[in-house]
Amino acid sequence: MTAAILETRALHKNYGALTVAQNINFTLEPGTFEALIGPNGAGKSTFVNLLTGLVPPTSGTVILDGADVTAEPIEARVKRGLVRTFQINTLFNSLTVAENVILALDEHRGQGWRPLPSPSRRRRIREEAYDILGRLGLEPWGNREVKELPYGRQRLVEIAIALALRPKVLLLDEPAAGIPSTETGTIIEVLENLASDLAVLIIEHDMDLVFRFAQRITVLVQGAVLARGTPDEIANNDEVKAVYLGEGIHA
Amino acid sequence: MARTERVKSMSATYNAASGTGVSTPSTWRGLAMGRSGSDLVIASLLVLAGLATLLFGEPYWLLGAQVAITMIFALSVDLLVGFAGIVTLGHAVFFGLGAYTVGIASVHLGWTEPLSGLLLAGASAGLLGLGTGVLVLRTKGLGQLMLTMAFASLVYEIANRAKPVTGGADGLQGVIVAPIFGLFDFDIFGLTAFLYTLAVLGIVVLFAVLMTRSPYGRSLVGIRENRVRMQAIGTNVQQRLLSIYVVSAALAGVAGALLAQTSQFVGLNALHFGLSGEVLIIVALGGAGRLWGALLGAVVFSLFKDRLSALDPAYWYFWLGLLLAVIVLFAPKGLIGLVDRLMAALHPKEAQ
């Protein structure tokens, strides 16, 4: 087993008497596709926010690529390769699709402070942006403002931005949320073609999607890890079944 | 006509290069880099107006210098408000500080060299921007408005009370300015003043245009559009905003310094709340976030103010209010929005 790229040790968060994350120990190795599931209010979002740095933990540590990043702000963790997509589209709505990706490319290259334009550089980075858009089938939309796109396409722009940041760890927060199931095909294709050394943690309600891709599944309930294992193990776990009773978990 | 042809062919090659033949010609419209047609039209008109004033408008040279100063001031606010999305109702504090820096340096320290005076004014305003920006940028929206207003009022009252240094309500009289490069003295017709402010305006506009097209400038638009996302792509948003706050403050300081140098006087008006409001109105009138909109707004506003206050000294604010109401109601995107629509009407294909 390779060394974990992302690890949490006894990660804990409580707001007074309300505990939202209970001593979570978690590891994610490069090249693995892991799913985080759990009923509403189980603390999935809190866990993601603890990982990205949006919320500081009460105790415990987050280790990213060998470094303790618990005290680091969001942007520093992004620079180390921890990249997320958002459950609700969080995009530059009045910029074009290509511009959305180019902004990410520029920041990733540390060009964000560059106060002078360079047309030749610009052309290169544009090509690169269209490269990424091409992989997601967004090429024809490159020149359109994001807000002109149908919601499903906007979901893909979320992923395009994330890919532009060359992540080591990719947190996908319900990538298929809000898309009719008939249109999840592109998302599935995209997930299939992610780089093989990338570590992916997907939070998803669509169990078809989860069981199709996940090599490992972590089940969160009331802020604590209830079970962790392969899809088969999880599907046959009685405790998990009890939690999901009526929600139809199936492999 | 030749110009619009060029714009067309430019956007055509742009699309060809990207390999997409899709709808809109402008590649950067969302980042205020497109609609270059309107920008070119306004830029050409402004250059022509400047040249015409220079050649045939001798009585208007001093007014021209004032308009150019207002343009620089408006530009500094547009960078902040229009691009980075920071609101301010206290930007006169930097304008006024720039003016007082030059005035005090001249009257009390004998520092009369104009160009170094500009730099000194820019530096002191930038420094104040750094100090107040750290606090202002902790807040958003109304909080920002309040804080910027509060700092401006504080400095205004300090200037009012520090009579031995600032001249208080009487203002700082007798600001002496040495000839530019030791050669060009400020004459009573205002030719030197006019050319001098135009030159500084040219440099500032060039700087602003390049900056807004740079990765840095676009990152500011990114922050305005979606702060959370900007942070999620690895940007230290707070640092980025503070930097533009300082730059904007410094530019406002330079504008104020030019006013002190060309009018050889500094009054409390340069720090007044009314000026902070006026410059915000100018940016809204012209169209925020487009640079050329703010520049056009500054010209239109200044000329209206000058003409109206001459025609109707007592009630000119009424006519100004009427103008603004009409613009806001019928051209919500400002004067540059009107130019956009005009261009679209002339080139229906390009307007998708």
C-alpha cells in the first residue's frame, strides 16, 4: 500500500454540545476512488469543510501529502493539490466558460500577480483551457457565458476548473446533483477518464454512481465513521443497511 | 469604417485560432476585454476631443486639465469598484491626501519639483490605503461603505483642525510648483497644466488598460464574480484585494496631487465627502468595470457640471439629478452601455 496522500487523525469538531465530526481517522491513497456516503445530516459536508480548511477542527489533524495542513487556509491547501468541486455550482457566472478555466490555470501557475498581459502566453493558456474543455465536451461552449449554459453543463464547468488545477486529491461534492439521471452519462465518462494516479473522494447520493466507481466506501453517520470497506462489504453490512433502510442501498 | 473592419477581422482570427466557430466574436467579453468596439470608439472620441481642445480651445485648457484629473480619479475608483467589487464612499481621502502632500511639501518644506511630488503623493496615499485597507477589507458591502466614510471623515476633520499645517478651512494658499523638467513653467493660460495632466492621464490609462488585461486584473474580476470560487482555485483573496486597494489609493493620490499642482491651491473640498460621492456617481454614469466607461463618465459629468453651474448657478444640481435619473432609468449599464447598444445596432451580426 502506498503512503496516503490525504489523512485525518482523530479529526473532531463540535459546536458546544453539538458534535458534527467525531474523531474521524481517514486515509486516502493516490489512485484510489473512494466514496463518502451517509444520510442527510451525517456530517459529510462538515468533513469536506474540515478537509478543505473552510472550518477549523476542534481537535485532530489533517495531513496532506506528508504535511500537517491543519492550520493552513483554504488556498494554501489548494496549492498543495487538494481541490474540490461544489455541490451547488460555484462559478464565475458572467465570465465565459473558457475564462473560468483560464482563471484557474493562471492561479495554478502562480500567474495571478502578473500585472502585464502577454499575448503569446495567453494563446498558449487558451489552447490548454480548450484542451480541458475538449475532454469534457464543453469545447463548443467555450465562448459562452457560464450563466447561458444549461445546469448540467455548468456542473461540468465545475469539474473543468478542478482539473485545470492539476489536483492530487479531488473532492467531488455530489457532481451529479441537480442533473436528470438521463444526463449523467457525461459525468460518468469524465469520472472514468480521470488520471490513474489521482486520489478521488466523491460525496454522492446516487448509489448507482457510487457502486459503479468506488473502490472503497466510507459511511458517515452522526459525524462518526460507521463502516468502511469495499462496495461488497458495505452493501452487506447490516448496520449500514439499517441506516439506509428504505433508501434502497444496493450493489 | 476602417477601424471597425479591423476589429471584425481581429475577432475572426481569434475565433479561428481557438478552433471554435461559435457565436460570439469577443473572447473576453465577460472580463470586460471584449466589446472592444465600444472601447475603441470612446477612446478615439476622447483623443479627438483632447486634440481639438489643445489646438482650438485655448480658453478651456484649465478646464481640460481639471477634466483629465477627474478622469484619473474616476479610473482609480473604477479599478476598485468596477473591477474588484470593493465599494467605497471615502475615496476622496486619498485624492485629498495626495493634494495636501504636494501642497504641504511645497509650502512648508520647499519641495516644489512636480514629478517627484506626484510620486510622493502617490506613495503617501498608497500608504494610507495600506493602513486603512487592512481594516476596510475585513468587511463587505455596507460595512465597507461605513468604514471608508468613517476614515474619510476622520482625515477631513484632522485637516480641518491642523490649521498651521493645512491652512484649515482657508485652504493651503501659494503652492509653488517648479517648472516641469526645469523647463516648462506653469503658465496662466494653463497650456503646461493641460499637457502635463494629459501626459499623466495617458500613462495612467495605459497602465490601467494593461493591468486589467493581465492575469492579475482578471483575478480581480474573478474575486468580484465569486470570491469563494477564487479561494477554491488557490487565491489569497484578501492579499489580492489589498493590493488593488493600495494601487487605487495611490492613483487617487496622484490625481489629487495634479489638482494641487495645476491650481496651486489645496482646499478641504479635496477631502470632502461630496467628492467621494461624486466620483462614484461618475463611475456609475459612465458604466462600472469598463475603464473607458469611467473615463467617458468623468468627461460628461465634468462638462455638465461646468456648463450647468454657469447657466444656472443656484439650481444646477437639479439638472444634474435629472440627467442621472434619466441615465439610470434608460441606460442601466451607463453611457458605455449606450455605446454598446449603438454598436450592436450598427453591426447586428456581431451582437449575436
